[in-house]
Amino acid sequence: MNRSGAPHTLVPGWSVLLGFAIGLSPYWTQPLVAQDLPTGATLQLREHAEELKARLRRAFDPAQPAGWRDGWSLAADAGSVLVPFLQEQLRLESKVRRRMLWIGALVLCAGTAQDDVQVALMAAGRRAEERVFCALAVALLGNRAGSGEVFARHLSDPDEEIVLVANALALARYPARASSPALTRLVASDDSLLAAPAVLALARDTVAWPAPAIERWFKERVDGGRADLVRRAVFLNDSLVAPEISAWATQILARSLAQDGTSALALAAALRVARHCDPKEVALPTDRAPGPGSLIALSSEPKWRRELLERGWLAPVPTLLAASEERRRLAVAYAASAGIERLRGDREIWQKDKDTASPIVATLALLLLQA
């Protein structure tokens, strides 16, 4: 609902967002050890510019959603060479759905180094759907250069909750973002669907501790999925560095390990612990290993990979209870922490597991190149 209490209506243009999220999935940032994708790489295809433009026009047929993914993938691969063309198409296009398709392509080809001027051009859409789509497209990609001022500015004027949420999520992608009075007001909301994205976008040094607006979500009497949404936002915002947050995360992670440790809150807590806590100072249960998801989150930091290896929680053959993709990620974490000599010594063990041997070999090759 919006602030007046009226229900949101779903206009046809919103279907583009779902298509964008699905089509963009190969480009999402992957928090994996030794699997970082190169940034800023573009195909210099100026000599084929006209062919690229024709392919984009064909791909962005509003009546043929199956082609949208190809168009967005093409824009992401082509890079900044297509920016002037896409800006012109956006200026000339009048139909909302087609404009949103062009906006998605422009966000992708401009890349995460895109400056605020270009973002403002897209964010100042003719309709709320366009502005929200631009904000959510930015939020789906990695961290960006600039201050995100255009999104902070839009936090103050709209009356639709979805506009507030989208702009807060986009603003969270700017590590250099400035503080926003509008965010502070949203954080104080009793509606977790508004408070959570606002918490995620809070800038460093904008919260004075104790902070009742945040602490209330960690009270024992506050429970349920919506409270967990705010808690996850607190853990995932690395600009919030109060020791209280790490203490909450440690408690929640330890409690979750006594169960299955696979909830979204447990994974967010594991990421907070990995990034902000010394493994020697964290008391986690020793009678059982964390679940695969929590292990992957903890192993995202080198200091924790070493600790997990010492505890035997990272092994040459990851647990068979994990899904195939999780086992491969755990294999990479093991290889990155074990080092060349240990990998050679464990070779008879890990090379028998066909599912994880390949990522271990790839990581070993990378270690040898770096040696």
C-alpha cells in the first residue's frame, strides 16, 4: 500500500523488472573466493556499432520478452560504446515499457563506474515506474562510484512506498554515500519493509550509539520474519561498525548453528562475523560444523578461512549434504586456505571427488601463478 492506505496497482511496465532480474543473473556480483569477475572489461566494437544497434532494436520488442535477456546481455558486453545511442533511444521513446527496456540497457552498458549525471538522467523518468526501475536496476548491480545523491534526493519527495524502498536500495550501492535526513526518518518507521532498506543505506557515522531505532529490532520480544528483515539489513551494512552489531551477529550465528544454520538471518550474521570479528575472539559451538551456507559466508574472509581449516570445517571433500554448487564453493575455500603444499599432500583425497576436483585444480593453478 501507499501512504494513503490505497493498494498498489501493478502496471504492465513492472513485468520488465522481473525480466531484468532474471536476464541479469549472470552479471550479479558473486561473493566467492577466487572467482571474482573482471571489472571494466568491455568489447571495443565501434566498427560494428550499427549492427549492435540493429540487434538491440530487435531484442527489445515489448511483445517478445524472450529476447530481452539477449538485449541486456549484449549491452553489458558492449559497454560504454553504446551509451550515446541508448541515451538517444531513451530520449525519443514514448512508450513506458520500451523506455524501461532502454533504461536497463543503459544501466548495464554504462557499468558501475557510471557517474551521477548519467544516473540522474535515467532516474528522472517520466513516470514513477521508470524511476523505480532505474533505482532497482542500479541496486541489482555491484557497488558504484559517486555519492548516489540523485537517489538520496528522491527519498524525500514521493508518496509511494515502493519508490522509497527502491531509492534506498539503490543508494546502498554507493559506498561514498552521504547521510540523508530522509533515511533517518525511515529507519524510525515501525514498518520493517520501510525500515530495512533505509538501514541498509545508512552512511558511516550517521548513527550515534546507543541507537534505539535500531536496537529495538533486536529485543527478545521482537520476533518474526519482518524483524529479521531489519536485522539482516543491519548485518549487511558494512558502514555500521558499532561493536553491538557484531555481538548480536555472533549470538544469532551461534544460536543458529545449534539448529541448521541455513536461514537468511544466519547467513547475514555469518557475513557480519566474517567481516568484522576476529575468529580467535568468537565463541562458536565446536561440536558441529556450520551449515554449508554459513561456512561459505564465513570463508569469504581469509582470516576465517584459516580458522575454519584448522577446525576441520573446510575439508578436501566437502560435505555430501550440501548442494553441488555449495560443495564447489566450499572446495574453492578449502583450496584457497590450504595452500600449495597441503593441496599436493591431499591430492589423493580431493581428486577422487569429481564434483569438486575441478574447482580445486583451478584454485591450485591460480596459487601457483601467484607464487
